[in-house]
Amino acid sequence: MTTSKIIHRQNKLKAKAGGQEDKQGFIEPKKIALAQSAIDENEENYTDEAQIVLQQINGAWKDLKSNKDKSKESELKKIFYNYANNIKDIAETFEDGLMGYFGNSLRDFSEKLDMSKTAHHTIVQAHIDVMFAAHKTGIKDKEHATAEELKRMLNKAIEKHID
Amino acid sequence: MDIGLKESNNGKQDKGYDLEGFRVLIVEDASFVANLLASCLLEMGVGSVVIAENVAAAKEKILENNAVSSEKNIDMILLDWLMPDGTGGDVLKWMRRHKNDIIRFIPVIVCSAYTSTKLVFESRDAGANEVVVKPISAGKISKRMLHLIDHPRPYIQSANFIGPDRRRKDLAFAGEDKRKEEAEIISE
């Protein structure tokens, strides 16, 4: 008796795309360039979108801080984590290195976030503050002097309050 | 059948793939990113795009479009990993164990901003065909789509796993063969 199966499926995708079974295909480079342009054209909407996500992060953080029901904490943390992940994601798509750096740091920190520790509250708030500040300056280069200053401020808060 | 392609000498087609007949489901909770992906796919030539904003909506769209074989069938899924009501893994596991083959074997590209090897293994073990690490770009998406079209892997069905063969290379094994039984090979 056999318990495992190896299933070879018909290559329907290749047939649908008009490909020949024994030939390696490709997607027209012109179409890939057009597709990349469609992404790049949205850069003008990035600033507004980043502002929306930052407000979502801030709102989710307020909900977490004011929550008194322990059974809801995990769900609220998940929402907060998700927004931190979203800002990292869109920031990196539009080469906003500085916001991506802070988003990544916040997301990683929120994985170990302990709401019973006030130091953790301070660290999260420091992240949110520098992210809003970074957004206001419009600086994307994480090596820029102002960016370095914001990073230094965040690191100082982390070093001061981390266990 | 004449499909308007000329053969070249290097084993490659002379004409690019026509993706007009493709219907792709994008599962992504961030609407801005979902719209970016949709624009990207449509410019690439994909004929139709469907968007679902969470795990529950994804299952609903899949059931709605792939219950029976039709022109409406979703051919491919771009699946975000972290969503408010679950993970991409929840969608994948549900699909790969579905009794309907039109749902069970939809090719899936997992797109995630989470770059850990843990995620790659998790998505692979849940039955993903390909993984793309965000940030998204047309180059990355097209490369993974092309891989799905040109190099589909057979599906493995065992007691603990249903999904594309997790081995990408066919390497000879020099050790003792401890398998008690041979796998049944099926061509569909």
C-alpha cells in the first residue's frame, strides 16, 4: 500500500500563456518596464499613504495602552504589529530608507513587547515620535545628518530603557 | 496548433508570454499595496485581477471563482503573509487540503515583508509554490510568475504534507534508502 503520491499536473499556465511545452518562455521586458512604471507612478501618493499608516500605528498604540482587558491584548498587539509591518513595507517599496529603518525596528521590537513594562511603552513611543518627525522632514536617506540625529535619539531611548 | 510563435535556436520562444487570459487573486490587507500590485500585474498584461483584503475574504473569493471549472477561475494567487485575521499560511493550508482540485492546486506566490528563513520554511511547508520578499518590484514578481509557468513542480501528497515538491534539485542520494514504500506517481 502506498501512502504518498507524486502528482504531475498538466501545465495549464503555460498553455494559457501561449507557450510551447519544450521551450523556455519570457515576459516582454517592455511590459515589465511598464509594470514597474505603474509602481513608480504611485510614489506621489506615498507621502499621504505613509501619513495614514502612521496615524493607524498611533491609534493602535493608544488602543493597546488603554486596554484593560488582558484577553484582548494579543489581538491588539497583532493589529499594532501589522501596521508596523505595513509602514516598513511601503517605505521600502518607495526607497524611503529612513522610514523603513524605523518601521523595521518598531516591528521587531513589537514582537517582544511586554505591556507590563513601562520601559517598553517609552521605547514604542520614541519610535512613533521619530517616525512622525521623519515623515515631517521628508528625508528618505537614512545616512542624512538629520536622519542620523533621529536615529541617535531613538537609540538613546532604547539604551536608556531596555532591560 | 499555430500559436504564432517562432522557434529560435537557443530553445527559447521568440515571443513573450501572453498573460491576457490570466486571472490573478491578490490577497493583501494594505489596500495601497494591493492596488500597486494590481496596477503592476495589469501593465504586465494580466487580463484580470481580483483583490481580497484578508484571510476570510480570500477563501470567499476562491470559492466564488473556483468552485467549478470556468473562464472565471483564478489561475494564480499573490498571497500576503501577515493579515489581521490570520496568516497566508491559513489560506494555503485550507487550499491544499480542499477536496476540489480546482482550488487545491492553484499556484501561490507568497509576498511578505518578513524576510526570515523561518517564514520561507513555513510558507514552503504550508504549500507555497514561490516566495517573494517585499518590497515589491515588477522584476521580482515577473521572475516568480515566469518560474511558475516554465518550471512547475509536481505536487506531493502525504500524510503530513500537500504541496509542490519541496526539493528544487534532483540530487542523487548515496545513503541507505529507509523508505518502506514507494510513492504512487500520478499524471493528471
